[in-house]
Amino acid sequence: MARVELRQLRYFVAVAEELNFGRAAERLLIAGPSLSQQIKALERDLGVRLFDRDRRSVSLTPAGAALLPDTRALLERAADLERRAGRLSGSQPVRLGYVNWLPPDLASRTAAVARVHLDAWVAPSHTQAARVADGSLDLAVCWVRTEDLERLGLRARLIGADRLYAVAKGTDTADLAARDVDVLIDDDLTSWASWNEYGAELAQAVGAREVRISDGAVTGPAFFDHVRRCTRPVLNSPKGQTAPLPSDLVRREVVAPKAYWTWSLVRRASEDRAGVLATVDALCDGVGDLGIHAPDAWLPAGDPYALPR
């Protein structure tokens, strides 16, 4: 048995299924005489005759018929081993898009399962989700609603969450009720569609005030200018969480409720490639709920992780 090769077992299964050496050879893309020699070698190494054959017909012997199910199972186990080894080798490329946030340890968590290529086009959440759906990306870190997942044929897992806070003038850093903030809503739906949906629903739910803008200043230096002009603290979006605050502005925690923005890792519902699925597991296993299910936490009704109200 030590001399038996998986290749020979595949040849045995092909001949057993075709019951014709010529057709089996065509299926295996090898020459007929070579296939016949390999089957004879397998029979010699196993010590049993697998086929009864003459010039007109081929049939399985009782020994061949008895060994066929076990041989198929052995080949399937070998294929599963190859798939698992591929996942562990990090040999499969995976295209990952994002909006502005990624797990800081992404590279170390995925190195063993896939070669993750970060897409250079940093785009809004709705754009990245659509790119996963059309196959331009394998995965994306973005904000999605349940209806988006259903419409685009996607699946999502929680990978991160940002607790939103307010930016205010002055020196008061005390906690701030969510109803007392301003929420910027930008007229540019191409860039800010997801934020606008989130902000409008939050404002309606907690009684905050919407402030319409048209200059893309939901984040960046112009955001701070809006804070200086507004009469109330302004809710900071996830895209603004990494910007250092100017010295004349302060951060104030938003409470009653605490507003959370979730980041999903989305994939196609039909995705079955081992490297992609292993990357999802590597990045999302053990994430926990990140505080989003606390009694005083708030998520939009359509958030995939929102609990029933």
C-alpha cells in the first residue's frame, strides 16, 4: 500500500465510473495505454483485480466494487486536506475594500489564511458593498443595513464599532444627552448617503437637530468650522474619529443613548472560496458585541446587529 498513489486512485474511480478505458483516458487527459498500465500497477500493489475487461466491455470485479466507495471517500478526504492546507498557507489572494477604518491587526490576523490585497479605491460604504456584490471585491469593511444585504445578495459579520461623540466649543467636557446635539446632513448623496441615513434616523429617534450642509464638511477641517458656527455641539462621524481636535474645541461623550456606528465585513452570500471564508473568520471570530447591545446603546433599526425593539 505504501506505493499506491492518489493519482492511481483517481484513475481507478474514473474507469469505474466510465466503464470504458477510452472515455476515462479522455476525461483524465492521458493516453489510453498509460491509463491501462497505471490500473495494472494499482491492481498489483493492492493485490486484487479491480476490473474484468475484454475487447468489448469493462466491469468491476466484486473486489473493485467493494473498494470503490472507500476510494471515493479517501480522495475526498485528500481534497479536504489540500483545501485546509491552502487556507493555512496563505496562498489565496483576497481583495478587500474599505471606507476609512480597518482592524489595526488585520495583517497579522490574516497572514496564515490568505494574501489580503487592500483595494486602493477608498469609497463610501454603499459603493463598497455594491462592488462586493458585482465581484469587483471579495470583501469590504463598510456600514450596511439589513435591506442592503438582502437587495445585493450579501452576508455580513460584525468586525468593529465606533461610539460616536460630539465636538463642541468652549471647555465643558461633561457628558451630553443625544437630544442636545446637532447632526450634519450633507446634500451630496454620492459621498454621504450612508451617513445621512444614519444621522437622520438618529435625530428623529432622540430628538437631535438636523443641520443641512452642502460642502462635504461632515468631516475634515471644514467640520470644525461648522462646529464653531453651530450653537450646539455637533455629532462627529466615524470618518472624523481620527482627526486631532483643534485647541479651541473639546470632545463630549454622547449619552442617553450612546450612539454606535457598526462596521461590517461583507461578502457575497454565494461565496464558497476557502481563502475568503477563512479571512472572514480570522477577522470576525472573537470580536464580541463591542458594547452595541448595552441597555443604553443605540443602533438604527435596520442595522444588522440591532436587537428587536
